Amino acid sequence: MLASQSADDPNGNDAWRTSALTMAKLGAFEWEVESGIVRLDLRSREIFGFLADEDVTNEAVFGRIHEEDLPSVHSASMAAVTAGKPINVDYRIVLPDGAVRHVGSRCEPVLAPEGRTRLMLGVFVDITDQKDAEVALRESEKRFRTMADRAPVMMWVTDPTGFCNHLNARWYEYTGQAPGAGEGYGWLDAVHPEDRAAAEVAFVLANRKQRDYRTEFRLRAADGAYRWMIDTAAARFDEAGQYLGYVGSLIDIDDRREHEAKLALKEEQLRLAIDIGEIGEWDVDHLTGGMFWPPRVKAMFGISPDVPVTLDDYHNGVHPDDQIATREAYEAASNPDSRAFYDVEYRTVGKEDGIIRWVAAKGRGLFNADGDCTRVIGTAIDITERKRVEEQLRELNETLETRVAERTAKLQEAEDALRQSQKMEVMGSLTGGVAHDFNNLLTPIVGALDLLQRKGVGGEREQRLIAGAIHSADRAKTLVQRLLAFARRQPLQPVAVDIAGLVEGMAELLASTTGPQVHVVVDVAKDLPPANADPNQLEMALLNLGVNARDAMPDGGTLRISATRDSVRAPRGTLKLGHYVRLLVADTGFGMDEATLARAAEPFFSTKGVGKGTGLGLSMAHGLAAQLGGALTIQSRQGVGTNIELWLPISAAVLGNGGTPNFFRTRSGVRSRAPCR
């Protein structure tokens, strides 16, 4: 171990120890305390700058120690010898050439039997490089701290345990903490109470795993306000891979967080707008052919929400008649030369349901720095309903001229009907006044003739003249009644009338009246409600209509009498809204032209010739229906026949109550009678 082998080690263990120390770059020494003799091995001589064959004394070794370190080293050495304890000291030595080295010395005492220190055995190690590195590190940290204090951001440094040993001036300026108050874990005192626990846990876990650290929290400023910070740090390691702790910084992101919150709000508003507007988004990866379709877009192509889709689903889902135009529009949008705006409307054929829908799609291509289209992104809206409305509008526009002409012909029919109604009203007033006056004049005449007949005035010839005059007066009375009926001034006794029973009861009479050449058919609906009418006047009106129908069919034909229930829910001529029994008298006679039809209900108008009719049958039926709150309508065509409808209000009274006629009603539905002779 030393320059000469010790006699105490006959087995050569000193040689082994010398080899081990050499490998560890350690120098060994022995110091005989009482004699002051020092024995150094070659490594120790090299460290202290002694020659290999040079005699070395204790004073020579102490003489190489730096004068600033000598007192402390000498004092520590003497104390160790006196106490018989180990010594461990670092100091500087000055070599003959003036170079300064750092040496670490470690030695233990060898005691004599009586307990005094006989020998000090130890090692020397050159720690100059380590000390230089420490100095360099201190200088580096000093420069770092100087730079950090001048940095515009908050910076901090920790040791491997996580203890914060430095916070720059910007930290204390920002937080208002007293200098040094943020060291250790004091920096957590400036973190918002709601964020402190999470920030501490994140830091401790990252430091424990010696990995980079990143978190966000609110930090209290000097004015007491809290602002959002992002705290980041990189783990430090030396050349040997030893963990040294963190160097970190804090950046104010409060404005960014506010911007992110506003952006999130706008994104939510956009999402809601898209959702409310029923807009579907789509995204095509132009390089891979991958495609993103939300459920709304899938529905436009008749595909279930959970079914994956590809670009082929798009191409195959477009209606065959629209595929060429749609494909050309997509290629133009993804072409780097054109970069057109994708704006098309096309039909789709549902993949699963086969339903045809209309879709309006818009989009644009995204291109990389090389000009290649990487994606095409856009929106789609189901416009099926809009297209349906557009088609209806187109059809309406195409038929507008026709409809205008039809409407004009109808403002005209209404005007004609109004004029006719006004004319009939005037004629009714005039006719009623004349009939009333004529009735007043006729009453004394009839009374006088009746008195003369009862008293038998005159001879047989005079009595025949009186009888003829009475017959003529009776006809005049009938004429007056018809005039009053047309004028709606005749006294009526309306009751609840069983129309089915009344019609079927008159079928035999009508058949005998019309003659063998006319086939009478009765068609009465089942469960027909009672109508509000005067049965006697209604029978007379029905008989007059039957006679008119017979006269319109001189060569024979069919007279159909039917009764049904009907309702008026929209204005129809003079008919009011309500529920009615509709009595129809239809013939297959020669019908009427437009001019005749326009005057058919006028009193005294007749096409039968002089002496063959009074011209009051239709006018009387018209007045009767109007007086009961209904109406009479006529449809006729030359060579086809005439339909006359009597609309009678449904009665709210109960049939057979309070003296109301309870006519027999046949429930056979449609009934045909053979002509009576």
C-alpha cells in the first residue's frame, strides 16, 4: 500500500489494497504520530506534488496546505489524534508550480494498547474537478437566478425533494408575497383555495415520478384578484442521470381562458343553430376515402345511425338522374386548379327504406402546402318538404290563368245570382202586394155569389151562370194562394214532417198523374231525420213538380224522387250554414236552355203555351222553401233533363208529438213503382 511493503503483512495483502486504491484513484498514507514520519504511496505523492524517491515529513505535507485552510485542518487533525477519532476534511493544497488543487482526506486512528493514538491511516483523493464543477454550478445558478429575476415571466427552481429553493423577482412582484415567503411550499399560499389541493397533488406526483410537470390554476395577484395561470416545468438531470429537480415558469392565461370560454359559447351557439336548423355536417378524408357522417346526414340517405359509412355510400345513395352533376360538383371542389364551392341539390334513394329525399349540400375542399386536396368539409339539409311546396307552387302557377278564369266566371255567377235574387225579391214584393189586394177584392165577390146560389136567385140559366162564376172564383183563390206562396206571405203551419213517409205516400198519386209512359222511382235514405215543413203545402209543391216533369217528357222517361240528409258547411247561394233534408225531383226530359233556366222560377213564366199552365208551380215551390228557411235549386241541360232540389231545414221537434203528422214510412231504401193506368 505504501512505498515499501510493511513487515506486518507477510502475505502481501498490501499489494492487493494498493491495486484497489489505484483503480479508485485514491492515494494512501500512514502518519506515525510520535515520530512525525509520513509514508505516502505513489498516488498520494502525485496528488501533493512530491517525487517518488523524495523523503516526506509531516511538516512537508502540512506545508502544502493552502494558508487559508491550514489552521482548520491542523486543528481538526490534532483533535482527532487526541480523541482517537476518525477525521474527514476537505481543503486546498498549493503545488510547487503554484497550481491549486482540492483534496479530500479521510483517516482513522490506530490505537496502542494503553489507548493512545499510535498511527493515523488514511487516503487522499483529488476532488479538484468536483469542486470546479460545484463552483461552475454555483456560478451557473447565480447567472440563472440573475437572468430569472430579469425575466418577464415568473420562474422557480426546486431541489430533488420538491423543495422550492428559488422564486424570481417577478413572482414576488406579481403575488405581493414577502421575499422568500414562496420558498419550500409557501408558493401554494398564493394559489386559489379551490385550486390548491389539485395543484399540490399534481406537483407532488410529477416530482415523485421525475417527469415533466404541467397544470393550470388561479393565482392571487398583489391586488387580491385571481387570474388563471399555466404552470409548467422540465425535470433536470445531470450527466450521470441523477435527478436534480425542476426549473419551471408560470404564464398568465386568463385572457386566453376568457377567449376559450367565449369560443366555447360560440361553438355551443353554432351547435344549437345547426341543431335547430336541422343541418347535418359531413367530412370526407380525400386521401383515404374515410368519411364522417352524423346520424342526421345518414338519415338523409336512409341509413341507420349506428351503421358505418364510406364514400361509396354517398355515391351509390344519390339518385341515378343526379349522379353525374353531383359527382362533377364534388370533383370541381376537390380539384386544386378550380377549388370550386360545392353547392348542389340532389335526390337520394334510401339505402334501407328506398325513400326518395331531396338534399341541399354545400362544402369546400382543404388543400395542403403541395396543393393536394386532403379533405372536403360541408353541410347538408333535407329539403324534401321545400321541394314539395315548390312543386305545388309551380303547378299552381301553371294553372293560375285557368283558376283566375274560373274564379272570374264564379264573381260573375255570384253577381248573376245576386241580381236574380234581387229581381225575385222585387217580383215577390210586387206579386205579394197584388195578390193581397186581389184577395181583398175577391172575398166580397165570392161571398155575394155564394149568397145568390144559396138563395136560388133567378132561373136555371142564371143558376148555371152563378155556378160558373163560383168555379172561376175558386180558381182565382188557388191562383192567389200560389202568388202568396211565391211572395212568402202564405200562412204556413210548419211541423216535423216525415219526408220518407210523405214521399212514399204520394208515389201512387204521382204515378197516376204522370201516366203510363213515365217510370217513377222513389229513393229515400234510411234513418232520414224529420224536416221542418207544412205537409199540405209540401205535397202540393211536390205534385206541381211531378206534373212539370211529366210535361217535360211527352215521349216518356224516368221521374226520380229521392230524399237524403245533407249539410251546408260553406256558403252556398242563399242557403245558410246548417243541416237539411234534400228532396230531389229529377226527370229525363228535354231540359232547359240558359235563358229559360234563368227565368224558370219567375211567376207566370211558362214554356207550355197559352192555356196550358199558370207559370206558378216552380215559383210557389221556391217561395215555400225560402219561407221555411231553405231554398230551391235547379240544374238543367237540354237533351239530358232537369234536377230540382228542395232544401228543407231539419226539425228539432219529435215526430208524432203535439198533433204533428206521423206519416207511415217504408224502410225499403230504393223503391220502384210500375206506372199506374
